Amino acid sequence: DGKGQTIAILEFGGGYRTVDLNKYFAKLGVKTPGIVAVSVGGAHNAPTGKPDSADGEVALDIEVAGAVAPGAQIVVYFAPNTDDGFNNALYAAIHDNLRQPSIVSISWGSRENDSTLQSLKDYDAACIDAAALGITICAAAGDHGSSDTDPPGKRANVDFPASSPHVLACGGTHLEAKNGAVVLETVWNSHDGWATGGGVSEMFKLPDYQKNAGVPQSANPGGKVGRGVPDVAGNGDSETGYKVLVDGVNSIVGGTSAVAPLWAGLVARLNQAKGARLGFLHPRLYALAPGKGFLDIVQGDNGAYKARAGWDACTGLGSPDGEALRKEL
């Protein structure tokens, strides 16, 4: 259940109500995880009372991570929604000697080319620090397909910080069920502007762990070769989404914003099972034999990129088989 682990969640607006969380976890039949709010740069837990505000993101992150790993402690770092706020929140989390997070979940992000190369490098430097400290960072790959824009554009873009080579980039899938069991899992693409992010970075080089993954050239003119996004995936379609309770209102939510805390909870459980931090686990994931630890997603596309056998720029290595990963890693 993630006992002994601490999941850091970075938030840049909104807040949570303890009464909602207690009701939510009680309905799941699990004890409410220990949840602590930490103020960074003057920001704090400030729920607006409006479910369609940033409160929805905060609740989704806490409730999904806590549902997967109810035994873990959850620490929510609230920071201003600025470049400095993003950097300061991550630094605060990874260097928190009091709570010592072993996993960081980030559901916020933006197009990689919206930031300067220097700001990307500064943030990636913090991600490198996290890896050195044995901390796994999980980040959403984006919800607007291969263009990462709303409405969709012609140019392909990847989302940052998911495109950092030191971050576990989390893409989204769509589930089809019959008689209460999943019978098919495909790339999440609602064909209405909402789809899993993914593609090829034009800022970060192809990392060594992806050298044999078959990462394609960028779909953009010039066909650069770089870091492939995402690494992994999970259910992200709101049609097959997650029940959440936000500001007293029950709703069903999707997006890769749900997949990052899903993976954060899974890593907490894997850390607990292994009795050690997996930390920067990319090399180990990519070294697994095909079909080991993952359900390979081979149907669908996110616009410019199509699913295929093995790694692809829609769902990465695929959706996790938690028990298999516990045995393989």
C-alpha cells in the first residue's frame, strides 16, 4: 500500500478540502493517507470552491495517488504558477530533508518550445539532482495530442517537464470493457482535440536508454532525433476516467494528469516491495524484455505518431502490469 514512502505532488493553483478527501477515501474503503500542505514562494492550499478550477487538478492528483498507495504519505507543495514557481517547487520537494519524498508527481506542464533552452536546462538540472537522490519524477505527457495545443496545430510539440530525459513521462490510453473486465486498451485519442501527448523532443538529445527503442525522427520539417515521449502510459481517457470528489461534487475525470499520480502511486508500492528506492528507473524499464511488465499498446494514434509493437510516441512502453514489474525490476 506504499507504506514508508512519501509522494510529493506539485501544484500551482487551487487547493483541497480535507472533508472531501475523508469522504472520498472512506467511500473507497481505505484510510485517508497522511496529507500535508507545504507553502512555496507564498502560495498555499487555497481551494476556490469551484470544481472546474485548479481545485480539480489538486483533488485528482491526491485522490488517484492515494487510492493506489493509501499507505504512503502525501505532501502537496503549493507554488506560484510561474517559471520560478515551477523550479522552486521541485527544489523544495527534492531537498525536503524533513519529509524526504521518494516520488514526485507533476501534472502541470506546457509545450517544450514555450520555454527558453536555459530554463529547460535549469529545470532538468533539478531532475538530475532528484535522480542522484533516488527520487522518481512522474510527469504528465499532455492532453492535446502530438501538437500539444488547443485547438490542434500542424506543428508537433512535446510537453515539458515530461520531455526531460530524467522524468518518467506518462501518456494516456483508452479502455474498452465487457462484463466489468478490460478487453482492449488503445491510444487515447477522442478526435476532438483531446488526446495523449507524445512525440520527439527538439531540445533534449536521445538518451542512452532509448538508443534501441526505435524512437522516430520528429514529425516536423528537418526530422530531428531526440528524446522520445512518453516512457509509459495508463488510462487517460475521461470516457473511461477516474471518479473524483472536488469541492463536494462527484465527477469523472481523465487526462494524462491522472496517469502521473497513478504511476507515482505504483512506484511507491514498488519501492515498498523492493525495500529500496527505484529512483531513476528508466534504464531498467527499457532493458526489460518485450512484453515483460507492460501491456504493449499497438492500436491508435495521437495525431502525428502511431502506436506500434514496442515503444511508440503515443504510449511509450505501454500500460503497467504492477505485479509483473515487481518481479522484473
